[in-house]
Amino acid sequence: MSTDRAYAVPGYELDRLIGKGGFGLVFEARETAPPLRSVAVKILDPSAFADREKSYARFRREAAALSRLEHPNIVRYIGSGVTTDEPPFPFLATDLVVGEQFRSSLDITDAERIRFMIQVLGGLDHAHRMGLFHRDIKPSNLLLRTHDRQAIIVDFGLVIDIEDLDPNKLTTRYAGSTGYVPPEVLAGTEPSRANHDIFSCGVTLYEALVGTRPNIQSYAPLSSQKARLSALDPVIRKSLDAVATRYQSAASFAADLAGVLAHVEAIQGLADTNPRAEAFRLKAVERMAREKAAREARARAQAETQAHWATFNDVVVAGAERAFNDMVSVVNELHGPATFARPPEVTAAQGRPTKLFELRHKHGTLCFGLVAPTTSAESSVPWPDSQRGALFGHTPRRQLPTVGPNIERLAPEWVVYTDLGAYPPIAIQGAISAIKVHLMDFRLFAKPLTEWHGTMGHTPREPRLLATVEDVRSYITDTIGSHFRLDHE
Ligand SMILES: Nc1ncnc2c1ncn2[C@@H]1O[C@H](COP(=O)(O)OP(=O)(O)O)[C@@H](O)[C@H]1O
Ligand SMILES: [Mg+2]
């Protein structure tokens, strides 16, 4: 049968070919008289049949069955006849279904596939009650109508009507499509009734969900591929079972599917969207989970930092007086009289507790910032280790307000900071000692201190307590001695 020739179909104007089955061609067409509906015209190919009479008989059965059926899930009959071609071809006009075949590749959710099959079973139940059995349910004969997501059963070419059943003529054992025909029909032990369509629906739904037809001898559970479909396995199995234990009606199959649909939807968490929307939603859920984890990590880090700061404040407040007195004695010892400002209260630099010391000496005024360490998660500068280190800095007075973690960037030539080891109390002790170190080298501060930054690499990683002036001297020799001559010696 040729697709590119024109067929003369009385009452219809063929537009374009939209489908091709084993027995004919389906065209999109338009009525030539009002109401000028868009229709599908199926032209039967007599040459596909052993004899012409059989093809007409089949065609008449299809048209007759369709014209009797009236159901939202069965394609609506519009008209039928023969073309005015020579030889004439039988044709059948039905509502045009704009949609897609129910293939496993369809871009819909599993819940939608199940809902689709429930609708198909509804249509079949209607047909069965009228004594009509489709016998050719398979993906290409089920359409998902785009505009209202309705399942539409087409192709009643193999329908049998129990009323005009002629046992002599309907002994075809293989009526149906390979893979969708139940074993008892293949074996010829049972006639095709509801059993046939129910089985085909089971196969079709299984295929739609996992992409392959089920193995009837050894059923591979859907749940082995999609865990959330576990509730569906007993239902599909029952539709494929031996006739005695198979669903006895399309309605009971549909009812059980409806029962698991709620379950699948609940797991899917989304009733009515397509997989793209679901993927989008999953991404959103993942992103929300990531953000939540990040928020929690931040909160933990913050709590940890607060705890550090509480300790820092205790230690600093308790030790401030001692540190101050230490400085006074060291500076007096090494450099002669100096005036000191009282240590200001613990303040905050860049949001962190900071202890500032101010030293006025004949060489100038120095400020020292002792800044609470922070956790690395909170830090704006990379700390060697969140648990270790106290920032120690001195900077010109005018830059006091900016003392903080960015101190190096703000005043590179005037800043020293030292990683002194484990945070309190050793770090505090270490910082105090480091203040002594720098006070000893007070005169060096007149020079640009960029070289001091070079000392960072020499900073001992292990906590090192510099309690005495001797400790301080050896610290200088060990770490920064190679960079500076100690003028006071
Ligand atoms: N009413 C219709 N509207 C839109 N497409 C249809 C319609 N009827 C059939 N088709 C499409 O044409 C294909 C062949 O039609 P079908 O009736 O199944 O013919 P066959 O008996 O040759 O298999 C179907 O698989 C379907 O994709
Ligand atoms: Mg077909």
C-alpha cells in the first residue's frame, strides 16, 4: 500500500500521514462538510490479508464495534465507508487524537503511567461489558492525548464481538501481537475474553515502567529496578497470572492499580508533574539539603567560635593586667622609661574580641592587637589551624580601628603577627611573650617590617612558651635572628 498516492475518501480531505500499522495507513484529515472536524482516517490495506473478503470482514467488525462504543478512553467513531479508488479501500474515520503512543520512552512519571493504565482498563471494562474484546492492547494502540492527558484506546482491528462469534471462523490462535498475547490463548486452551486484554495491559504497563516486557516464566520484580514500585509488583503479577488466579475483570485490575497509585505518588512525592519537573524538584530538594547542611555547619562553627571567644575574654580579662605589667617591666628594662596607656577594654576588631595595647615610648607609639582566634570556617584569612594561633599585631595608631584579621593587608610594613601555637592559655602566654620580643626590637620598628613577614615561615608550629627574657632571646635567634641584628645587644 502506497503512502504517497492520494486516496479519494468521500467526505474527507486527507492531509498528512500520521500513523502506519500492520493493516493500514492513518491520515490526519478534515471533513469536507460541516462541522468540518479534524479527524483521523484509517485506510485499510486489503493486500495485507490473505483474501479480500477477510479484510472487509475485519474492517466491518472494527467499524461496528467502534460505533457501539462510547467511552472517554476509547477513540470516537465518526464514520466509515470505502474510497472511490479503483479498487476501493475500506476506510474508517475517528476523532483525531493529538498525542503520543504509550511507549516506555514517554516523558511522564511512573504515577502517570499507572494512571494511564487505569484509564485504559476503564475503557476496556466498558467494552467487555458489551461483549467486545480488543485483543490487541499494546503500546502502539494506546495514545496519550496531549491536551487533557487522557488515555485513548485505538485500533479495534482484532476486536471480537461475543454476539456474532462464529467459532469456526475465530480459531486464530495467534490473534494479537507477539509478547502481548496470554499463554493460554497461544496454547489454544482458552478463548480470548477479558483474560486476554487484562494480560496485555499487565505486559504493557510493566514495559512502560521499566522498558522491557516481563518474563512470564520467571517474573523479575519491578522493585528490583525501581524500589518505589514494590507495591505494584503483586498487582502486575496478578494480571499476568494463570487464568484462574488472574484478575477476572478489567475493573478489579484498575481498582488494585488505583490502590497502589496513591502509594507510588506518595513516594514520588509529586502527583502530577512530568519527569523534568520532578528532576527540577529533586535538584531543589538537594540544594535545600545542601544549604541546610551548610547553615548547620555555620551555626556549629559559630557556636564553637563563641565558645573560643568566651574563653579568650576570660583569659584576656584575667591576664590583661599581668600582660600590661610584663610589658612595662620589659620595656623599662630594655629601653628605659616609657609611658603606657592603660589597656583599653576588650573590644572587637572585625567582629572578633580584640585586646589592644598602646605603648608610648621615646621611639614612638605602638599599638598591639591581640585578636581572638577563630575557627577556620569563620575566618576571612587562612589560619594555619582553627584551634591554634593567636593573632598578634602592632600597627600605627591611626590604623587601630582596623586591627583584625586583615591587618597584614592594611598595613603591611607595620605588622607582625605570630602563630604561637595552641589557643589559650598557651597562645595568650605566647602572645604576651611575643609582645616582649617585639618590644625588645622596638628600635627595629622604625624600619619597614616587610622582612618580618619572612619570619612567618620560621614560626614554630609547636606551642612554645616564652616566659622569660631568655626564652625570648632564643626565640628571636631561632626564628628571626637570621633576618635581624639585635641592636640592644
Ligand atoms: N484516531 C487517531 N488519531 C491519531 N492517531 C491515530 C488514530 N488512530 C490511529 N492512530 C495512529 O496510527 C497508528 C496506526 O493505527 P492503527 O489503528 O493502530 O492501525 P493498525 O491496525 O494498522 O495497527 C496508531 O498506532 C496510532 O499511532
Ligand atoms: Mg495498531
